[in-house]
Amino acid sequence: MHLKSDELAALRRIYALSQQQLGKELGVSAMHISYLESGQRSITPELVDKAVEKFALDTAKIVEIKKIVDSYSMKGVD
């Protein structure tokens, strides 16, 4: 499975986590999450595996999360 930077940000928003909280869940720093979300660093397969395990992710769930976050972003709620 692959996880893009905008999908990681959407996951964090849907679970109402700060970058620090998500970093703690995935074993990285808040700054690292910031770099990942902005595309300054690549999301490693190991980090994807941790996210899949922690949040029970599959492709369908990621698509649904992204749709929800995008629909709110379009309405100016972010």
C-alpha cells in the first residue's frame, strides 16, 4: 500500500490528531510529520505499515477519509 502526503494529512485531520500526536503514534517527531505532509520527505514503506496497523487502513478507507476531508475543505472548514 502507498500513502501520499495529502492522505497522511487527511488521516490526521479525520482522527483529530495534532502532528505531535500522530508522530507519537507512528514513532516519529512532529517535525517529521510536518515534512511528510508538506512533501519535503517521502513516506517510507515502514511508516505506511505502522499507519496501516495503528489505524486499520486499507485503500477503500483512505479514499473515504480523503473524500470526507476534501468535502469539508471545499466548504472552508479546515
